[in-house]
Amino acid sequence: MKLIIKGGRLVDPASGRDEMTDVYVQDGIICTRFVPDKSTEIVDAAGKLVAPGFIDMHVHLREPGYEAKETIATGTAAAARGGYTGVACMPNTNPVADNRFIIEFIRKRAAEEGRVSVYPIGAITRGSRGEELAELGDMRDAGAVAFSDDGRPVSDAGLMRRAMQYCKMLGAPVISHCEDQTLAAGGVMHEGYNSTILGLKGIPASAEEVMVARDIILAAETGCPLHIAHISTAGSVALVREAKKRGYPVTAEATPQHFTLTDRAVARYNTAAKVNPPLRGEEDVQAVREGLADGTIDVIATDHAPHTFDEKNVEFDLAPFGLVGLETAVGLVWTELVHTGILTPLQVVAKLSQHPARILGLDRGSLAEGSAADITIIDPVFTQTVDPEQFAGKGKNTPFAGRTLQGLPVITLRSGLCIYAA
Amino acid sequence: MYKHKDLMELKELTADEINFLLDTAVPMKEVISRPIKKVPTLRGRTVVNLFYENSTRTRSSFEVAAKYLSADCINISSAASSVAKGESLYDTARTLQSLGADVIVVRHPMSGAPHLLAQVVKAAVINAGDGTHEHPTQTLLDLFTVREHRGEIAGLTVTIVGDILHSRVARSGIWGFTKLGAEVRVCGPPTLMPPGLAQTGARVFYRLEEALVGADVVMMLRIQKERQQQGLFPGLREYSRLFGLNRERLALAKPDALVLHPGPLNRGVEIAHDIADGPAAVIEEQVTNGVAVRMALLYLLTGGGAHSEADY
């Protein structure tokens, strides 16, 4: 099985290459130039960018337990349509992915029905209750790539410290959803002028920053690699910047919603904009963009969080947090960050592919010879208006409906096989 | 003119719209001063009071307003309805729509619930207080009351005291009085003060004495015991000492200052009894005016105003 991607612009941050060149694939592997024969498939990539397959290191696939929201089949179909070849899924399923059997189940379902590669993340504590460590080593051996109590942050600093000591031994990163529950206490949106006039309970920036600071200190002390999930405030960006300057093993991710939208999106009680961490203020959005530009923020991830129509069609206080991101992320990245000159294509591809692969220890994120031919092809001028009804995923809960995006994935290849074509 | 389908919040209204509502309430007040308080204006119309929260004065005020206008009025409280069986607001709204409601008056413990309702139904929706968002009809009756005494709102200084953080009355009050040209001051402990108030045009005070100096109107808010249990302030005794309105403090305001309270009162906590029952207090007038203002709203939201004044 041979394939040539012709006439495109290769953007491969792992090798630093950004040049016009053809890419050759044989049997699902990137290979050296060969002479095409009759059976060789040709993909015309003229005017397009050819990048190592994107990896979203923060998604909720909802299976097992919440299949009305999403399944491994639909979530990975959404990923393929969004230009991703791999996703890391969070453990807040039902039951929680806090033991080897759930990790194995997810991997088995992904092998059967997954359109993209699925990398399970295990829970740090049993049931993500924050009381006692889950069997982290056993889960690592079963294929968990990282550990997180996403959505239910470990409040007990002593327990978090032990989790980090343990994960240091395993060589697996801890991914921290930073939110001090006593400060967030029942909040539903960013605390500020907009929460005041809407009469909604605010989540102050300090709720995130206090725990970012705590976890950075613990990472420095234990030496465990710490990845800060969905960073949302100017203060958090500054803390991570300082941690990196000091050489601590800390990385961070930002989501498209946090570099695009402010808390004004919540106006008129739009539950599609109810997300945790909440959409913040203008300065926070600016700070996240600066953090992306100067390398403080390593990764762009979506925190893809599908919910059903009925779950979101309720009073704002009752609606669950979360929005879907897999099918809008790349378009938002190109529209908001690349076309605006904030990041170069090499920089964004690093944040969408090379860096998540490196942080999770995956043999992906590069188009060097011998690599798996996981490839995302982007058309930087292709323009489309977001229509949730066209989503491959089950969740239609997006605040970006109706927004016009320019720069979208047009072909996604996994091990040389086409898993999505526009 | 009032062109909106609903009344959600005062924030979205113009000064002209607010004044028009208040002007329309004037002849309504005349109606309720008659021995036979009934006009046929809304005969054949249905007003639904949908209350997800306990309320005495607001619910009965709307009910009386509807009845004085000859509308049919249905009261639904969440405890005795399908809501108790877990029906969503969305489905309740569709049911009320199908029953043929012309106006739905909704009180709800969660901010924004009336917006959700208004998006679903064709009926006019009146926000009778939603969570900590707004209570627009309360402020309309406050404005009406103050206007009756002072003729005009513009140029007045209005001091709102208490739990601003959780108060929908305070939010509507800030918008309503500010839009009509008053200076609004808010005062309370910082733990009960929401952020960003300066952007609304209100001035924030933490010392009641300073906030009261030269005030034309003093609005005292109810402090809930529950907030103390949440640890938001140390206790009612201290609260009363720092933020309670008594005779000495009221003397700092203008000599003819009016004292308002949306009720229910915590006598001896936010307001001393001799103030609540004294000459400056207009608390009972507020209740009467509430009926007039709500009659005006029901009339306008059911297409009134397009008719001649002879209709009422």
C-alpha cells in the first residue's frame, strides 16, 4: 500500500522542517522517496499544509457510562473530522477509569470502533474521590498514558504530593485540573462584572491560581512531570512562565475557548458557554495568547465535553459544564492564532501534535522517516461556518455555532489510511 | 412606548420605556382607589403566576393586579405541580403555552430562568424575581413611590444597604434609578458586595454613615440568616451594629429622606422598629404601588397602549 502526498507544504516541528515537499508513505509508515506505480495513491496537497497528525490530549469520550452524550465511536469520528489522529480521554466515566479493567475496556472499544487512536488517562484517586490513590502502576501497565482527577481536583495537598511521588516513579505525567473547591464553591461562571450583572455565582481567578501554584511547588519538590490542564487566567500563565524559568518539570495547555471567548459569551444565560474553567476576562484571553506565543503554554487541547440537548436546555445553574471542541478547534486555531500572526504554522503544529505526543510519551507527532503515517492536511484558506448539525460527534453544545472559520482540516490519515476527507 | 414582548430586566430598558411604564401606572393607581376596584380591560385574558419560590407579597400583588383588570389568574407553585415530579422548566413552559396563557409571571430561585421561559413561549413573560439577577417590578414600584413623593428621580441620591451580592432588588434598583438620573450608592460588607459594581455607575461604600450623608432615599435590604451560616459575615449582632438603620444614622440623610424596604423585614436587624414604623418609611405605600405598577405591565404586555385610554 503506497501513497504520495504531492505538492503540499510540510510542517514538521519535530525536525524543524517547513518546506514544499512531497511525503511518501508505504504500509502506513513515512518512508523515503519511491517511484510510483499504478497502485500508488496520490493525494493532491497543493496549497495545503501537511502536518503530523494532531493529538488532543484532553477529551471526554463519555464511554463507559454516559453514552447518550458521546461514545468512543462518535467521539473518535468527531476527532477525525476535526483533524485529529489521536485523543487522550479523561477518566470521569461511569464507572471512573480508576483501575486496569476500565483502561482495558476503553482500549478494547477503541480498537473495535475508534476512528483515531485513543490514549486513556487513569484517575489519580479511587473513584476520583480524592481520598486514596488508585492503582496507578497497574493502570500504567494496562496502557494509561497519564493520570488525572480532571473535573474533581485533588483537594488534599498531601495526597497530591504522594500521587506525584508515585507518578515520578512510573514516569507518567500528572495532569491537574486546577480549581480550589473552597474558592470556586458553587460558582458557574467567571467572577467579575458580568457575573455581577447576570446574578450568577462567580468562580474567581484565584480558584485556579491557588492550585496552579500549589501543584507547581509539588512538581518542583517531587520532580514529577506536571501538566496544567486548560489554563485560563493571566495569573496562572505567569505562574507557569516562572516555573519554566526555574526549570521545573511543568507543561501547560490552553483550549480554543480560552484564547477566543470572554465571559461576555455567557450573556443571556447561554448554557453553551458554561464551561469549567469558565470563560474569563479580556486580559486573561490576552495573557493566554501571549503564553501561547512565548512558549509558556505548550499544548492546545480542547477539553471536548459533550452533553445532550436536554442537559443543556435548562436553567443556567443546572446545566452541566463543558462544550464540544474537537470539530472546531483547528479552525479556531487557524482563524484566531495563525491568520492573526500570533503563531506560525510550525508553532501551532508543535502545540497540536509534537508537544502532546512528547508529554504523553507517545511515538507520534513527527513525520520523520519511519514514523507512523498519522497525517493532518490543512487547507489554510478553506472557509466554513460552524454548524453543529454537521458535527460527527453527538454533542452539539458549542458557543461557536454560526462563527465563520478559515483554515480547516481537509484530510486526516491514520497509519496512511484516510479516516476523514472534507 | 413599551415594545418588548417580555419584561426580563431593567438593564435592557431605556429611561423613556421606564417612564412610560410608570406613567401608565398612574391611572391604574386611581382604579385601585375606587370602591369597586375592577375594570374589564383584560377580560378573557389569562395570567399565570408560576412561582418556584415562596412569596407572599409579589405573588398576591400580581394576582390582585390581574383580578382588578378582570383577567383570569392561575397560581402555580412548584411544590404542588409537575415540577415536584421533576418536570423541566422547558416542558412546563410548553404546557403553559398550550393552555393558552397570555402572560406568565415567573419567580425562580435561579438567575436567567425567565429568559429560558421567554424563549420557549409566545406569551409575555414577566420576571417576578430570578435568583440574584433582577426583580424589575420591585424597582418599578420603588421608582413609582419615590416619584410620587419627589416628582422626579433625576438628581436624587439613593443609598441601597445590605447584602448587595445576593440581591436582585439591588441590581434592578441600580439600573432603574441610574437610568432615571439618580446617583446610586451601595453599602454593605465587602463579603456581600459583588465585583465590578463601578461599571454599573453605582458607588460602593463600606461605612454606612458615609453612604447615608445627604441621601434622599434609603433602601434597606433584607439580610438572610442563611448567609451567616455560609460564613459570609460574622453574625447578625455585628451586622446590625455596622449596617443597621437607626435614628442616629438616618439623621445623616436629608431631613425628608424616604426609607424603603422590599420586605419582608427583619426588625431590629437591618432596620430599627422606630424607623420601620416612623414617618420616613413608605413601606406600605410600596405595596399598594406594586399593584398599580403590575396592572400597568399586564395591560401593556397584553397589547394595551395600542388602545385608547377609555379602555380602562
